[in-house]
Amino acid sequence: MLRDTLAKLSELHGVSGVEDEVRDYIIKEIKPYCDEVTVNSTGSVIAFKKGKNTPENKLMICAHMDEVGLIITNIDGNGLLKFATVGSIDARVLCGTPVLVGDDKLPGVIGAKPIHLLENDEKSKVPEVKEMYIDIGATNQQEALMSVCPGDYAVFDTNFGEFGDGLLKGKALDDRAGCAVLMEIIKRELDCDLYFVFSSMEEVGLRGAKCAAFSVAPDMAIVVESTTAADIPGVDECSKICRIGGGAVISFMDRTTIYDRGLFKMEQRIANERGINWQFKKGVTGGNDSGTIHNSRSGVRTAAISLPCRYLHSPCGVISESDLNAVCELVYSLAQKAAMSK
């Protein structure tokens, strides 16, 4: 079940550059259904599955495995861990957040200078990351070094779960939801051959997808991503981008890509014909692996289908299960239709 796969993926740890847990799980689950599964030198998984027919166009579907997180940079004399962010994280969401540090998943809490010690001009400001630390309960540097060292990673400590009316919450929904969609499609019968890429290091510069696209050399690509849903109080209607419950999100342009017009129209046509709930991404914001795939080699015709998600790059995102299913059905239908088109 798609939701169950996402639940497992969400709770795995895979900050950019150390996607090992996620990669190992994905390979174990998809290998029985694929004709070939390889891992390239940047850690991306490239899978090939034969379908009933040879396609007119070599098509690659891509979702990234990595999540935003933290990396330990120093340990002070009191045993507190200084850190930097890996990927883009809003400092406002960090203070008081529980995290898990290193391979042993040591519990920690992000802290900063207590509010009752702040000067008046400090109280209205968000602390900078360099002013924060992770407390693991160590009493001094030597004790902390017994469990942690600079270069270790930390991830948000968040459990996946259901809440509200058909909603799901969890960490790393960007883009473990996309990975879950690809895994579901791999397990289905295909009308034609398809390539699937689970890319690494998207959050730090689209690095894994760049190398994977170069080696696969597709004619077309579909990027499956999560995108910002700003359907919350205080945001005017024109700035909400998309909304959870509104269906799969179709993009015409973002900060890294102007999407192929033919595929853009095909997405809408297929969704309407098959009764798949969908919406436009109403804004030119963000970016995804399309930014490096579409200009690989001599160029790749690229489309993006996204899942609306509230609170991206935070300890806990929120999505709608119906949107997740809509994304899966649209990607499945579009991939085979586009691959077989002349």
C-alpha cells in the first residue's frame, strides 16, 4: 500500500550525502520487480524495468532520496554540539526540536540562549543557526566525543502518522513521497520499458540527478517531487501556490526549469480524461531535479508532477493521502503515454 511504503520511508534517515538507509530499503523492495538495478558513484539508484513494448522515447522518472538535516561542525567544552544546516532550513523551526545524531541515532534537542536572558532588541529576532547548539546530555567535550564527532549528521526525530480528515504527517515527505510513488509504479505492469532514478543530494544542488541523467541519457523525464502548499491563514489567495486536497500539482515553470509545453498539455489532458484530481502550481517558485535533468547532454523534454505539502523542510510536513494517490496515478499514466508518443 502506498501509504505504508511512505510511512517506512519517512522514518528512515537520509540527509544529503548519507542516503544509505533509504537506498538500501528501496533496492531491497524494488529488485524483485526490475530487470536491472545499479548504484552510481554519487549514490543514486538507477533501475530499469522492461514493459510489454519498446517505447518510442527513452523515459526516466526521478525522485530524490535525500532530506534536509544538520551536520555537526564542532563540540564545545560543555559538550554542546555546534552544527550547520544541510539544505535549506528556516531557522525559525529549529529551537526546541528533537533530533537524532549520528549512526547510533543519539537523542538530542536543539537549543539557543534562553528567552529570559535575551536583551530587548534580541527578543524580536530569530536566533541564527550559528547561535544554536544540540544538547545530547553530555557534561563536557570529552564525554560528548565518546558518542559524536564533527562530520556526523543529525535528522529530525519525527514519527509518521495519520491525523485530521485523510491527512498524513511526517518528516522528509520531500521527497520520500516521490520515492514511494516510483516504488509503487515499479511493482505494476508496464506497457513499455521505463527507467527509474532515486537520486541523491538534491537538497544541496541537484547533484545526483545530474549524473544519473547523463548516464541514462533519456529523451524525456518526469520528476516527482513535493512542493509548497501555503494554504494557511495569513497568505493571500494568489500566493498559496497550491493546496492540500487539491490533487496532483502540474508545473509550467519554476526557478530552475521552464517545462516542456507538449508534456505540460499532455499532463492536463490525461488527468481530465482519467478523472485524476489536479491543480496548477500557481507561482514561479522553488525548483527540483528538473533543473539539471532538462539541460543534460543535448537536452531532455521534462515535466514535473508534485505533491502539495505544508511545512516543507521542517521537522514535520503535512500531506493529503488523496493527493498522494492522484500523483501516483498521473505519473503512471503520463510516463507510458509520453514514452510511446511519436
